Amino acid sequence: MTAQPRSNTAAEPADSPTAQPAPDGAPVDRRHPVDETLPPLRMLTSGLQHVAAMYAGVVAPPLIVGAAVGLSGTELTFLTGASLFTAGLATFLQTLGIWRIGARLPFVNGVTFAGVAPMLAIVDSTEDKSDAIPLIFGAVIVAGVLGFLAAPFFSKLVRFFPPVVTGTVITLIGVSLLPVAFGWAQGPNPRASDYGSATHLTLAAVTLVLVLLLRRFTRGFVKQIAVLLGLVLGTLAAIPFGATDFGPVVEADLIGFPAPFHFGPPRFAVAAVVSMCVVMLVSMTESTADMLALGEIVDKPADERTIAAGLRADTLGSALSPLFNGFMCSAFAQNIGLVAMTRIRSRFVVATGGGFLVLMGLCPAAASLIAVVPRPVLGGAAVVLFGSVAASGIQTLVKASLEKDNNVLIVAVSLAVGIIPITAPEFYHAFPETAKIILDSGISTGCVAAVLLNLVFNHLGGRRDDDEVTAPMEPGEEISGTRAPRAAPAH
């Protein structure tokens, strides 16, 4: 299979001229779709779709940690708004970039859920709960700075991500996210008596059907914002069932700036710093996989330089986040599904979404509008979004020469390892808590398994059979497409 030629390659610098003379003298726009801007209305609505897709994931960690600390309702609202604000700043870093910071891809950043367990452990180990948040912030700052310094070295792992690895990891990202969608579809509170009720599941199904109908029977702009329209219509449909709560809008303040170090100056403890550094490594692994996935989807493969810049944005955003009372930031894989489904590849659309996040952080009343969307409605739309990520992974696996037994084994075992935390959540219950931070992330374990198995079967010890062996990728080389097999050694 031969890669189709493209007029814009991944190696084209972001600041290259946007127009080149055509043979007849007419200007030709040579910008990659990632670097294009859209009309204002499309930009705003498409950016709002990204906010709707990731809102629940951003607000969940501060709500969980804040409740564990014992914060009041007002303080919880403040902490949630701060997380939205810092997520917007981190998204600006990724999409717009400065210097060598930012992948400059349609990449959404927000509070990583991987840090919830160690943050709760820090809370539990603190006698005075008022000290817990400053300890968490101090640990996040140290982990962010260390991650920033390690980014260029960590990015060199990209050479070990051929299609058999990237396809497996992208598929795992989608599969790992689907249980989140199913959980949302059942309701907002797993302990509530109506969790998983017929009403909630019906609302999720109605929203899913609405999104599918809009995608099938509409065209152009309406088709591209099908998810946003599905969320609006699903929310309206939920009103007669009493599932839509407008209370947050009524009670929210109009303006509220996340004052720096609102909960006190950061404090530093070795155990807390170590636990958050482990989370940072997990987050960097997942972000690398997400950048590779997004690069495939937008037809601008992420090379070593792009990944290094993206990891710098992740880690710098995390280091700065505690200044405004936010937590560790990382890539949001659910938004990759939105890009895959809508095919809107402009990074400026996602930057617009980042602008919405900043405004929501500064205006709690605006933030509460997204909170009105019932969780089952969000779950119905998320089935499409997260399933699109898994489908993109399968498309990448098509390039992985699965007719070769070695590659089939790599995919089979890696998927099995990555699905363990989903199908058997207590599988690693006997392991230390620090190890469980890594093992409970199916994306991370599956990614590591795929990389190691690819090395063992395709690179180490020479050729094992008559299968073609793919040479390791060089730094900066495109991930997608096919390559000529390495010549057999002379005998």
C-alpha cells in the first residue's frame, strides 16, 4: 500500500508562508487544515462542542477532591471554576503555542483524572485537612517542572511507535473511554436509587439517536455541530422528566476570578511529590499516545519535535496550574473523538474552546450553563465520540500488516493487557498503591506492552521467521504510511 501524496506535510513549519504562487500566477493556499481558521459562527459553535465534550471530565476531579477535603459549596464552586480556567490556559499553550511549547494541534488540555487517587491519598494522610490542598499543589508544581525538563528525552520514544503500536494504543484509548460514557448514561450519582433507571437510559438513547440522525440526514455546518445540537435537544427532552436542573445557573455568581493561592501557599512533602511524579509519567505516556492518535486523525503525524513541544505544554500547564488553584493538566482523549467524527481539524477551533473555558472560569454563571446538561444526555453523545476514537485505532491497524503473525500477537496481547482495568478492576488489588497508579491505567499498560512486544518480535535478535521486519523509525519521521522493509542480511 502506498501513501497518498499530500500538499502539506507534517514537517511543514507552522510559521511557513500561507500562500505560494501557482504555475499560472494565482495564489494557492497551502495551509494544512490544522492551521486554517473558520468563519466566526462555525468557530464559536465548534469550540463550544469541545467544551461540552470535556466539561464533565474537568470538573469531576476538583469536585471529588474538594468533597474529600470538606470544602463548602462556595469553595467547591471556586475550585471547579479554577480548574476550568487553568484548563483553558493549558489548551492555549497546546493549540497556539509559544517558542517550542505546544503541539499546535487541535488538542484539548484539562485536569487529569489519573491524579485523583494519589490526591485522595494525600488528603487521607493529612491530619489537618486544610493542609491537604497546599500539599497537593506543591507536589504538582514539582512534578510539572521535572516533567518539563524531561519532555525532550521522553519524546524520543516516538521512534518505537510504528502503526502496529499506535493503532493498538488508539484503539485502547477509545475502549477505555467507553465505560465512562456508559457510566454517564446511567445517571450522575452511582449511589442514587435511580442510577441506571429506564428514564436515564432512555434519555441517553434518545440523545444518541438524535446525534446519529443529525449526522445522517443533515449536511455542512449542521452536520458538523451534530453533537452540540444533540446535547441541546437531549437537554430539552429531559426537562419533562425532571432530569434538568437549572439551580446552578440561578445560584452562580456572575464574576469570580481564581485568586492566586486561594487555599494558601504550596507546601512540599516527599511522599506527595513522589506520588505526583509517578502520575506525571503516566500522564506523559498517555499524552504521547493521544498526540500520535490525533496526528493520524488530522493527517499531520506527530513527530519527535511535535511530541516534545506537546509534553512541554502539558507539564508547563501543570506547573502553572496550582498558581490559580488548579490541578495537574493532561490531554483529553474524548475530544480526539470529536475531531475524528466532525473532521474539523483546525487548532483554532480548539483554542476557541479554550477561550470558553477561561471565560467560564472567570464567570461561574457561564460555567453553570454547561452543568445544566444532564449526565445521561452527555453519556449518549459520548458513545459516538469515544467509539470514534476506537474506530480510528482500527483504521490505523489496517496499515500494520496484520497478516504477519508477529503483529497479530502484539495487538492481541497488548489489547488484553490494556483492557484488564476495565474488565477486572480489582485485578491489581494486591499491588502497592504507587504501582496501581500505573497499572490501573489501561492506556499506559497497553502502550508499554505494545512497545516492548514490538521490540521483542520485530527488532531484537534479528529476524525470527520469514516475516518482513520494519526498521525502527528515526526521530522526526512520520508515523503514518508504509515503509519499505529492511533488506535481509547477507548470508
